[in-house]
Amino acid sequence: MSAAVAASTVFSWRSYRRPSHLFHLRSARHGPVLPSRYSADEISRTCQQHMQRVFARCLQVAGRCGGWLFAIMRENPSAEEDALRASELRKALVDLGPSFVKVGQLLSSRVDLLPRRATGHSEILEGRLQRSDDGGLITAKVLAGQPLFFEAAVACAPVGPKACGSLARQCRASPEVLEKVMKLPTGRFTGETRELEAALACNARECSREPGFVALFLACSRIPHSCCPNAIIDSAQTHAVLRALNDMDAGTTVKVSYVTVSLNRQARQSQLGQGFTCTCARCVAEESNDPQFTVACSSCKKGSLSLSREDPQHCKACGAKFVVAEALRHVQEAAKANAFMAKAESARGDAVQKAMALETRLRTATTSANPAPPRHPQILQLMNNVANCYFYAAQTPGSNQAACWAGFWTYKQRFMEGLEANHGPTKQRDLHYILSLRRMLSAKFSDREEREKHQKKFEQLMQQDAETQGLSKRKIKSQCSCYP
């Protein structure tokens, strides 16, 4: 690339050195407009007519990529330096425009053009892990938040129907990589597609730093699953870093979650797929009594009644009958209200009236003789919608702002507490929780201490969970549609 830039610069200077011409760099900011019909003669003629723009473009490319070109001359870079270089190159190619993005796509699909460190290289950081006989990872004594393991991706692709095919082409480009990929488990995809595609579908993961892209990491794919993980994979298109969620004693087996941890047990099992049954402590505890489907008796406020059981139920404390069909009807009504609030037409009308109507629906669902579970996703989303209506009402001129802010905080706190409880005993927090916490920081707090408490919590999650990286710079779609 450096040779091409130098050659273009020299050519531009020799062809445009007549003193009657000035280098109007400001006019070159958009670059020369190339002909729609590509041919060497047409492109050459266009460049000669706009030589000052060609020269300025060469300077722009040299300035944007020059630092990266000098950086790669250093031998034996560390894993962190190598990952930083890859990130800088990706940003530079995007900034320079579509033609250079094509260069990046070429590099990402040609594993044979990449150095060793970018083809599945991995390393344990500062001796914090050791490999077990079965290929797993066992920790030394580590602290929460510490990076444990670094790995470079062997393939990456945009999320979509063509992702698996793109990953497969990249793997086939390197026999060494292909051999390792074929040894990965295929899980529930066995028999549904070809063996390579099955391994990719089972092991490629969406990048937490760059949602919208999937990447394949060979070593990270072998880390066992738990719905109550003690580590998290912080990943981008080019690399992944395994981070500790908890303080761990020496000899602890590292486990990560393959699914969204705030889902109920049935939904988590559905994401894991057939042939994979999670037997972690959390799933065993929730098998007979899932807290997201559990509700206390409306009469004595004790007992444990569940929507997941269809048989007739009575409170063991007071004997009151619990009608599951009635509780399910409340959940369905809440789902209808949430579906309406997700439509564009819900923005019309008075925000206070909508908040009061939703509040009535929520009160009916949670205080009737056969109430809906307070931690059910639809009930939590209804709380969130009530809070959001009060939020917009508080910013409407002429409204009772004090009452609206009080209503917002009442329901937002209940929503956040329920959503946090749905994550189980793990310290991992899913993206929709972090987004909701960030939105809270834009609200009016009652005092500075309350705001500082939430700000500190958000900053701790940002340091611990890389899914939050760049939230202020790009719009990220929530992983769970129940919590927009």
C-alpha cells in the first residue's frame, strides 16, 4: 500500500508541476468523480483532468494510513498492540471510503494473507490460566475484571444468511485452520447441514464490541457453558479477550454463557438447542420453579404458585385456589399493551393519560385474585412503558413535573430491580439492562448521591462488560425485544 501511495504521489507531482497550476487541496476533499463505465483509458483521462484532487487524495491516504504502516514495522508486538493495530486499520479503511472498505473485506476473507497472530493465535495473559487435560481452562487466583486470555479470530463476517458461507470460505483458505475447525463440536446442527457449516453455526458468536458481526474463535469455542458464568468473552471482529466476572480461587474452571442470561430457563434451553441440556446449578434450581413464572399467593402473600404448571394449584400456606388461566390472561393483556406501545402511533396522544391507562392495566395484572408473575418479561416491560410515559410527560410544558418524575422513578426502579433479578446469581448483565441503566442517567434525579450511585454502577459495568463499548457512538439493537 505504501508503494502505491508513493507512486501515485510522484506521478501526480510530475504531471502537475506546471507553475500556472496550484494545488487546491480544499477542492479535493470529495476526490475525483470516476466514470461509471470502468476502463483504464477513462479512469486515466478523468484523473488527468482532476490532478489536484488525485494528489490531495494520495496525501489523505498517506496521512490516514502512514502511522499504521510505520507501526507494523515493529517486530514481535504484544497481543494488545496487535489487536490495537487491527482496530486502527479497520477504522482507517472505513474512514477512507467504500473502495478501501473493499480492501478490508478482501483481507478479512483471505486468511492466507494474514500473519500468524491473526489466524487463531491465542495466549494466556500473565499466567492467570492453565489448560486442563480436557482442553478447558483453570484459573490461578484472579480478581473480577482481570483479562485472562487473548485469542485472534480465524474468520469473521456480517450477521445474515450469508454469514456461514463467508466463514466457511475463510476457513477453507487455510488448511491448518480448516483442520482445527472440523474438530469443533457441531451440537444441534448435526445432520441439518454440511459438517463444516454445522461447526461454524454452532461455534461462531456475535461480537460483543461490534454487534452485527460474527467471528469464530477456536479456543474460546471450547470453554464450557453455564447459565451462571464466572467469565465473559469480550469480542470484536479481529480478537477476543476472556475476562473474569468474579474473584476466583486457584483451580476454578472457567465457564461462559452461550445465551442471554436474563431469559427464563425454557428460553435459555431453546437458544441452546436440542441435544444440549444445561445442568448448571441455576438451571437445576429453576427446573421445578422458574422465578420468572412464579407468583406469591394473593391472599396470604406467601406460597409459591407457578404459571409453568397446568395442574390445579392451591396455596400451601392458606389453601387458596390459583387459576392459571386467569393469570395467563393478564400476561396476554400486558403483551397486547406492550405491542401497541412499540408502534409509531403510540407516540400520539397525551403522555399522562397513556401512563395512567397502562398503570391501571399493570395494577390489575399484579393485584388481582390470580395475579401475573411480577418478574414475567411482559409484566416488566409494562412497568417500563409506564415509566417511559411518565418520563415524556415530565418534559411536556404545563405538566405536573414533580408528580411525573415521581411516577417515572417508582416504576423504573421496579423494572430495573426485576430485570436485574432475572439475571440470576451471575454478575454478567445483558445489553438491554446496560442500555436501560444508561437511559436512567438522562433522567432528573432527586439528589446528587442517587445519580452518582447509578453513574458508578454504569461505569463498573462498562469496565467489566465490553458490550457497552461505543454505545454513545452507534445505535445498538437490544438482544431482547421485550426491553426496548
